[in-house]
Amino acid sequence: MAARSKARKRAFQILFEADQRGVDVQSVLADWMRHARTDPRQPPVNEYTLELVEGYAEHTSRIDELISTYAVDWELDRMPAADRSIVRLGTYELIWVDDTPDAVAIDEAVQLAKEFSTDDSPAFVNGLLGRFKELKPGLRREAS
């Protein structure tokens, strides 16, 4: 597995844990970093994981607003928790990370959905992030 794929997987796990525990994502990130320093079996939190989690934390409210607006027939709090975390992460990477090609951000999110969520989730993730890709120029202007 490529380094950035591993970083995305870790970022997803951090977002998912924060969502499940009902705590701030940065608290979970700090826990993961502390465990990595004190437990030799825990791999360190890589720089790209850190960038993804901190970037998501910076834009949380806007990301949730976008998902709530464009996820047809799905309320954010009614989505499967894994899907919610995957889409949040994918939305951040798609809209705010310039050095990741859009197709890569979407494909990686779909792969996470295949691994961690329901049979219907990859199509849902692909469709929603595909919509964001189409709207990206306008969404970026609004985000500025």
C-alpha cells in the first residue's frame, strides 16, 4: 500500500474514532501521536495524515454544510458513520488539497468505502464526491 493511501486510511480511522466517541478530532489525533511515541508497536502518525486531519478540523463546519446540502435523501447524522467519515475526508482532500488529483482523492475514498463500509457505500461516496468535483470551482470560491 502506497504511503499516501496508508496516511488516508489512518486519517479516516482518526475521524471515525472521533465521530464514534463524540470528541474533537484533534483530541483523537493527539492521542494517536502520544501512543505512537510511547508504544513501539504503534507506527508514527505520518505527515500527510497530520495534514489531512488538521485540514479537516479547520474546515469541519463547511465540509458538513456541503455534505448536508448535496447528499440527496441523506441527513448527515443518519449516514453510516464510516461513510460520514470517508466523505468528510474525501471532501477535504478534493476541495482543499491542491497536490492530489481529483480522481485520486475520489478513488481513494471509494476504496476506503469498499474496505470499511456497506456494499452500497462505494457508489454513494463516488456519486457525492463526483458531484463536488463538478462543483469544485464554485465551492473553492465560496471557501475562500
